[in-house]
Amino acid sequence: MKHLYFLIFCLFTSILTQAQQITVINKETGETLPSVAIYNQSKTKSTITNLDGQANLDAFKASDILYFQHLSYNVFSVLKSKITASKVALTANAQDLEEVVVSASKFKQSKRDIPQKITNISAKDIQFSNPQTSADLLEQSGQVYIQKSQLGGGSPMIRGFSTNRLLLTVDGVRMNNAIFRGGNLQNVISVDPFSIQNTEVTLGAGSIIYGSDAIGGVMSFYTKTPKLSYTDSLKFNANAAVRYASASNEKTGHLDFNIGLKKWAFFTNASYTYFDDLRMGSHGPDDYLRPEYVETINGEDVMVANSNPKIQKFTGYDQINLLQKVRYEASDDLSFDLGLYYSATSDYPRYDRLIRYRGDDLRSAQWDYGPQKWFMSNFGITKLSSGSDLYDKIKFVTAYQNFQESRIDRDYQSTTQDNTEEHVDAYSANLDFEKRLSPKTELFYGVEYVYNQVFSKAYAKNIETNETEAIVTRYPDNSNWQSAAAYASLKYKPNTKFVLQSGIRYNHVSYKADFTENNVFLDLPFDTTNSDFGAFTGTAGISWLPNKTIQWKLNASTAFRAPNIDDVGKVFDSEPGSVVVPNENLKPEYAYSGELGLKLDFNNVVILDLATYYTYLDDALVRRDYTLNGESEIMYNGELSQVQAMQNASKAWIYGFEVGMKVNLSKKLQFSSQYNVIGGSEEDHDIEVPVRHIAPNFGNTHLTWKSDKLKFDAFAEYNNELSFLDLAPSEAEKEYIYALDNNGNPYSPSWYTLNFSAQMEVYKNTTVTASLENITDQRYKTYSSGIAAPGRNLIIAVSYSL
């Protein structure tokens, strides 16, 4: 009898062993694969792998033939009783390599199924390109143009749109807030490049999934996630890196580590960067040189000759980035994620304001951005289901963010220092669903709520007596902005050659602002304002592969952007002699876009990727001359200034063409190039003028060689000229940031740089990356930038992985 019990025990143990959890991985890379469908031959039973590629096979019989199916991998089948290992490996479909994206629907999809053009930047790409900020990371994609007013800056431009017409997300949470402005923004530098697992840039409107900010594009950053052990053994790995760059004397240190347990995992990330004053190149316009600067000596402002005019005095700053993530996997189909993010800069000068003159003297003795601080906490729950009528996967994410920024400026030889301080509390909640309605049809739908509260303070300080007095605040204090939305997107894929995606979204936006405190200084004709706006937006697109060589993409969409607190209530000096005042009579702007793409793949040897697009922007929110109480000029900061305000005073037409080429000359040698042509105009007092955020034609070309442990990249970056006549009126007024043509008019010259990068694995866990950028030491500025780009720049980074 004891032997019988023993045999029964062994049989029971064997059955349990056969029912053990399996992990599905990429056969080549070992990466775990989520969303792999597993079903038996009769399709009466099925399951799906979770976010870490895991699934439980208890529901299947030992005699079942199991099929493993994923959009980007070849279907794999095996008899369940023959699954003796804990992992099942799938082979990638050659046409779908590197083709999985999340940003298009908030759930993983094959990139080739998406009608819009999406650019991916992986962690490996980031490590090799060595970007100093996330703005530089985006620029190196070759399809995002970056403007910089100072070294601590980086304002993306995508297809003629910028700032509050683009959406920035981190781990699916929108970073845009109620004071994102129409001018240039540097919030993207708060995202630590070392923490990023991958970045996806959606070129063109993304408002169906993400809301009314995403008129021109979406920049989605996904940070590294904690990795579980799934065993009783501890899983630990760590990465450390140091970097030096010669043009800014940059010194960077980074450390991250992962602790993985059976159900819990923890990921910690920390980076610190120090930048000194930036050195520009030697060959280029003398207009960019910094011949003199203001220094306060013994309490008095004096003009000082710059001993090296190529050094852009007062551009250096430092920054710290911290990230802590926790993951708890309660079961195969239920997981919880917590993320804590913190970024802070030191004070950093706004360089373009420090180089303005008033007569023969520099205008400002001081013009600093105070510390830019960003904190975010987000909490997410992901639930999988194989039997629910409502969803196969559901995600709930709630987040709190705090943004802090300030400005400190003082005129040359003035004792009055103006200080403005702003902070925004941003709360958000998203509930997103994915449901496969049939083998050919998938539905993505969800709801979103966002609430922002804006606080703004301002005071003038006498630097000799330290006495302070209240002055007009940049924004109406204690104002709020909120948005509620619901969306649905349908994907229909009747066969492997054709995909139709369409969607609709309803967004309701409202704001409230009280100007009572500012009316002591402004005497506005109103004390409070509040408005509600609602609109439907839609999209429809197809992806068609008639054969292995050709792929067509066609997409049409509508979008709208409702005014935020920056549009409605901001007060600031937009340029010398002009002041922007609030305007309560604003309404949303609407965009109507179309895009046609063509991809030609000649046996994976020559690949061409082309796209053309057109956007019509109606009731565009633009800054125009205005009157306040019947007056076109008022005294502001001691200067008679032209009154301006944001107004629905324009229409805009933006169009462009993009072409990318990749040639695989051999298994190790690759040639690639990207070029972007952008044009357009907008109405200004019944005439058409250039649009401010349309960048010059730009591109890059790379020749890359790589082996297992070595990689070389020789590349060029280039940018066309924008003549004086091609500059938007608001840009033509900024002579101090541009070169001057033969007629003394400002213009943006063409430029190019030659560059070389190399990466080598010197030991098993140690990698050295070195780049020599701008080899010919060109002196240039990217369009609309106040600061000149780095001159010849040697960047060396050493990373170690454990």
C-alpha cells in the first residue's frame, strides 16, 4: 500500500510538472514575448502570454497540439506532452523584424499594420549615439528637428508643428500640461536617456488615442522595466556608465540596477550630468560669436571683453535624474506597476536673452531659468483575460505630476530683479481596453481624465536692499484646466496583405481662471474667465502590401487643440518692446491632415521609405497685435510696449515630403540616409507668410559597419538655408540670434557636419563608445536657436554591465 501511495504521489507530481508555467521568447535575442496567442487545434481552448511572455498551460491536455501565434513571428506548433523545457522559442518573421510598436494604440502591434509613419529608437541605438539629453536623442532620429535657446534646452519640431501642438508621453502618461506654450519648450530634457528602453515618434496627428495636443505628432518614451526572476533565486543585474564631452566639458555618471524575485522586481536608475560653457565651432558666421558679456563686479554691472569669443559664456548647468520602479506580478494574468520619477536642473541662463543689445550695451545683466523640476508617480494595473466579452487585456494607469519652473531677469545696471515662479499639479487617469472580436478584427477603446491646477507667483526684488514688491504674475494664480475623453479604434485585417484602422474620439475641455490679482497691474476688462469646449475627432487609414516589395500606407485624420492656461492667461515680454496679455475670447483650433506613404523593399537589400503629407490648420491660435482698453501700447517693465495676445487669427497650410533609404551592402556594412522637405504658409492680416515652426530642409547620411563586438559609423548631418524672405515675421524680428545677409537682414545659413562614431566591447561586460562630432569644426546654429551648436566635440563613454 505504501508503494501504491508513493506511485500516486509521483504521478501527481509528474502531472504538476507537465502543467508548469512556460515562457515564450525570441529565438534569436532571448527577449520575452507578450501577447502570444496559444490555442489547440480545434481552437476550443486558448490563452495569451502576459507582459513578461509567460502563460500557464493547465487548460490543455497532454495530447493537444498547441499553436503559438504572434503577428511578428512564424507560427509554431508542438504537442503539449513534448514541451519539456520552461521556454518556447519563436522565430521572427523577416518582414516584421524590429516592427513592434505600442504608441499607436497603447498596446503592442506590428509596425507595418499602422497607417501612420512611426520612428523607433531602441536602447542599443541610444547607447551607441550617446545623446547628452533626450532632445539630442530625438534629433539623431533624422526626422525630428530640435531648436535650442540655451544649452539646457531642446524644443522638438515635427512636420511644421512644435511645443503645445505636439504630445510628449512617458510610459504612456501625458507630460503636456496647462502651461505648455506656443513658444519653445525644454521639458523633454527632463527625461533621462539612460533610463529609456525605447522611444517611438509618431509623425502626424495622434489625437484619437492621446487627445487634443497631438496635432503634429507624438513622442513616446518608454523607460526600462523591472525584470522578475520567476524562480526562488535572486536575479540581479546592474549597469554603470561615465561620459565626457570636450565641447561643453560635460561630465556624466550613471548607475542602474535590477533586483528580481519570483513575484516582485525593483529597478533603480540614477544619472548626474554637469555641463560647462559651450564652445562653438571656428568656421562660420562671425555674427554668432560672443565678443562680450555682462559681469557684476563689486556690486556694479560692467561689460567685459570675452577672451575667447567662441566660448558661449553663461551656458553651463547641471542636472540630476532619478527613477524607481516596482513590479508585482500577482498571477499570470494580473500585474501591478509603480513608477517614481524625479528630474531637477540647476539654474541655467537663457542664452538668447543674454545676447540681446539695447543700443551699444547688452540689454540683460541676468536672465535665468530657475531650476526646472519634474516629479511623477504613476501606478498601473494590467489584467489579461481569455474569456471576457469586454476585453482580452485591460490597463488602468493613474498618475500625479508636479512641474516647477521659474524665471529671474534683471536689466543691465538695474537694481530691480524680476522673479516669476510657477508650478503645476497634474492628475490623470486612463483606462484602456484591447479586445480581439474575431481572428480578423481587434478593438481598442478607453477613457481618460486629466486635471491641472496652475499656481503662479511674481515679485520684484531690489538687489541692494533685498526689499520685494508684488508684480504681475505670468499666469492667473490658482487657475485650472481639465479634459475628459472617450475613444475607440478598430483594426480590421482580413489577410496578411491588407489592414484597415479607423477611430473616433470625443474630447471635452474646460478651464477657469481668476485675474483679480493681476488686474491691479493690467486693468483687464474682465476679472474671471471660464470656457468649455467639446469636439469629435476621427481617423481612417489603410496599410496594403500587394506583394513582398511594395507597401502602401494612406491615412486621413482630424484633430483639435483647445486653449490652455498659457494661451488664455499668460503675461510676458515676447520680444523687446512687446508684451502679451490675456485674451478670454479664444476657441479651439482644428487640423485636417492626410498622409500617403510608400515602402519599397528589394529583397532586404535596398529599402526605400517615402511619405508625403498635408495639414490644414483652421482658426489657428497665434500671437498677434492687440489692444487693451483701446490702447495698442502700455508700459511694461518700465518700457513702452506693443500689446499682443493669442488670437484665433490665422489659417495655416503645411506640407512636406520625407524619403529614407537603407542599403544593406553586406551582412556587416550598411548605408542609410534620411531627408525631409517641409513647406507651408499662414495668414497674417490677409497676406500669407511663412509658418514659424517650419524647419529648413534637413537630413543625414550614415555608413555603418558592425560585427559582434565592434561598430563604426561615419555620418554627415546637413541643413538647408532659410533666407530672410523665408523667415516667419516673428523670427525675422530676432536679429540677435541670426546671421545677417549681404543686405543686413537676418537669415539662417545652411550648414553641414562630418562625424565619426565607434563602439567596442573591450571585455566581456565593458563597452567603450567614442564619437568625434563636427570634425571640420563648423560654426552653425540650428534654425531658430539662440545658442550656437557645439564645435568639434570628442565624446567618450565607458559602460559596464553586470
